[in-house]
Amino acid sequence: MTVDRIAPPAHIEAWVAVLGDDLAVELFLTLGGSMVDIAYVPRSSRLSEVVGADRAAALARRLGAGKTKVPLAKQWCAQVLWWRGASQQDIARRLHVDVATVARQLKATPGGRRRCPDPRQIEMF
């Protein structure tokens, strides 16, 4: 059985369902921890600059319009970046945390420090 993605935790599942893994990571790293105004008809806002007007409107339909705080989701972002092949040093720089924190977060994840399987690698068992 191969896993093709890292499942998001419940508190960010709606964000990831609308945005997808890559755009969600970009949003969390750019605006995580800040308040944003989610509107059904988005005008120029920092949120629509990062995800686009269509995705901002989709977030409003899924989460409801109004002001909300963008989650940080650092542990999930670290897992996704590691899965995509980034080094622990690169992840620590992008998340603005210590390398030891990244190593600890990756060690504590289900499945351990797994990476995206290399398609060139043959199946051993």
C-alpha cells in the first residue's frame, strides 16, 4: 500500500480540501497566524493575492464569510515539505524554527520520516 499524500489534521482539512496541498502550504507559510477577511465576492485582499479570487470565494463558501484566523499548521507543512523532498534544513528555514524542532515533528508523525516513494525504485517485497 502506498500513500500518495499526507492527510491534513481536522482543523485545516477544509482549507486543504479547497486549496490543495501545495497552495495550502503556501498560504499557511505566508499568512498563517494572521486575521483575513473571507468574502463571497472577494475584492483585492491579501488572501486573494495568495490564493486567487476563485479560491478565496470557494473558501468563503466552505468556511463561511467573515474574519478568520489563518492556521499556522507548521507540523503538517513540515510533513508535506519533507514528503516532497525538502531537507530538514530547508524546512526549518521556511518555517522559521530550529532544525531539532523539525526532526522532532517528523519523528512524531505516523509512519515516521517517510518520503514520497521514488518512481524509479523497484518494489522489493
